[in-house]
Amino acid sequence: MYYLTTIGIETENEKSGNTKVQKVKFLVEAESVEETTIIANKYIASDTRSCQLLAINHMPIECVISPLTYPELYKGGK
């Protein structure tokens, strides 16, 4: 299953010095919301910026078509 996670990343405005939370979305492949939370928190822990997990939503995606999953579709020709 796929989950759309929203992570808030604090950024500082260079002119005013105030902090602002930028909301960034990541697609996570996991078996449950609990596993998604664990994966997202590990990702956040590796970031040097101040981040927090804001939301997790289930994405009803059947499959992802990409060069990794279907390399034959991305080769030249028909």
C-alpha cells in the first residue's frame, strides 16, 4: 500500500528571522499506518533541519509504473 505523508520542515526567513513551516509531501510504500509512521520518523531523524510528521493518508494506488517496475516500457521503440 502507499501512504501520502505530510512532513513540516521549519525554515527561517533570512530577512525577518522568523521561522516558517514548509509542508512537504512524500509517498511511502508500507503495509500499515504504523509502519509508515516508523519509516517517516526514521527519514525525519536523518534530516538536519527541524521536522515533524503532520499527516498520513492512504493512497489507493494499484501500482506504480516506473523504470524500476516496468523497465520494458521505458526502452526505445514500441
